[in-house]
Amino acid sequence: MLPRAATGGPLSLTLKPVRVLRGARALLFHGGLLYLARGTRLLRTDDLGRTLHHDCTLQIHSPRLRLAGATRLGRRLTRASISRLTILPDLTRLLVYRKGIYRVTADSQTAARVRHITRGTRPVSLASAPSGFACFGEYFNNPERVEVHIYGSADSGLSWHPVYTFPAGAIKHVHAIAYDRWSDCFWIATGDCPGECRLLHASSDFGDVREVLRGDQESRFYRLLPTPDSLVTATDTPYAANAITVIDKATGRLHRVQEAENSCFGVCQVGSRFFVATTAEPGGENDTRHAHIWMGSEDLSTWQRCASLPIDAISSMCLLSPRLYGLMQFPRVEFPEGLNPSARHLVAYCTGLRGLDDSTIVYEIDAAQGSEIR
């Protein structure tokens, strides 16, 4: 039996929203800055959203795509929003937008598409190493289980080529790719069915790739957060009980440390605390009415639920039709990647949650302040 929510004790805390940024999607902490997307614009802030500065704009040639991304509902339905960002050592920014990988150099404010995505709407992974090598994995429905590629770029995102290929029948698609600065490697998670849920270790240039574990839903992960000795993650399944999971990097052994209400898409670290967030995905005994945020202790042994956010009216109506519910995206909380320079503030991005759809919340941990809306 996994431990249930902690109550009281040294871990007890509250999250107080101090700022809500409407229509802004928090993507990445880098160099002390937080980068956010608002439509086709990339913004940055050095004060957690009090002031926002323009970084670049995506060059979108398709009138239909520009129209799809012009409204909150359109972005939610079509996935026409900037969803991933990585920044290379030369400050080139690489971004994922519907049907493309976009690139903008340090001396430019216009991001152009450098890779057309032909399978699926967009990859859900994008990562880079200090060498400048960048990579993403294919994410598409793949009912016939054809081969799946991981693409890499060694020329600052100008060209992309397969650096690893899962043969036909091996997996459905690639979930997470995370760079591990302690081990100078990438960790890759795949899904979705038994035998397809795998964890792989790749050298920082993908010259050596090895499988660490393979299993069923207990090995199905959407996000990975490397630490010196472990990977912090949580399962992503509608078919079995979900759990916050710690993976020993040396052995690949899984430690299911805390039961969770649903699939988990968000994981991050703030100071010495760890946070995991759930979706509201239908299936089994999953909680389809709320997305939850959990906080873990420094040693990852004790966890407490610290926020429960209800789904919005659109999500409630879509529960009547599973197909429509998935089409509008599962309600969820996600966290920006990268090193958060604040030890007191948690930044979270919400989809399909009451009053918070397509909004970023800045929480203060263990402090009560008034909130401001932008």
C-alpha cells in the first residue's frame, strides 16, 4: 500500500497565488529568466511576471494556423500554441509550435520554421545539452505501430536527422526527453502499452543508447526530472493506479512513493522541495473533476497534496463524450522546465481549469499575499 497524503507535521504548507498571467504559458527558466508564450509571441521576465518583455515572434505563413491560434478556445482545440522551448549555449532559441520546430538566433526577434512535423500535431519533448546538441522524439497516434524516430541537431537547430529509431512494433511514441546535467546524458521515456513503456539512457550526442527498464503502466511516464542520483517522475496512465515515482539512476529500480489521483504531466523542483501535478484524464477510478499539485520533501520520502483545482465548464460538458474530452485537451497543471532561481515561488501553467484555462499562476509557498491579474 502506497502512503496517503501527509497531514500536518514539518511538511505542512499552503500555496498562495500572488499573480495570474492570463493567456500566458510558462515554458522555461533559463539564465535567471522565465520564458512564457502568449499566442505566437515568446516573452521573458526577470521578476516572475510583474513585467514582461518581448523576446521574439513566430513567423506563421498559414492564415488558417494564425486564425486557429488567435483565441484561447482555438489554441486549446487545435494545439496552436508554443508548447516547448530550449535555449542553446549560443542563445539560439528552439521552439515547438503546431506542425513545426522553430528557430530564432540571439540577434533576431523572428522565429522561422526549420523542421516540418509530418506525424502528429507536435512533439511533446524537446531538450538540449551544453554542447548545443538538441533533440526531440516523435509523438503521434501510431495505431499500426510503425517505426518511431528521435531527431537530433548538431548545427544549432538548422538541420534535423534521425539519431535513434525504435523499430516497428517497439513503441507507440516518445513522451519525455530530459537532459541530465549531473550525468551528461539524456533520459527518454516512451509509451503506451505493455512492453512499450520504456526508459532509455542516451549519451549527450546519442552515440550510445541503452534501455534501462521496460514494463507496463508502472513504467509509463510523461515527464522526467533528473537529480544527482534519481529521476523524479509520476505515472501517466488511465488504465491503472497512478503514483509519484522515484527511479534510481544507477539501478533503474522504481520506487512508488506516493499514490496520485490521476495521470501526471508536471514535475519540478523549487529550492529543496519537489512538486508533481496531475491531469484530469478519464479512466478507471481517476479523479476527472480536479487537477492536483503535490509537494515532496527534500529526500522525496514524504508528500503532501497542497492544491486541488476544479475543471472548467467546457471540460465538464466534454466529460459526456470521451472523444470530445480528449479533443479539447485533458485539464491539467504543468510546470516550466529549467532551474527555478526562486526558492519561494512555484510557477504553474493550467489548461481546462476553472477560471485558469491558458493561464500561468505564480504561487508563493508558505506565504499569504493578495493576488493580481494581468
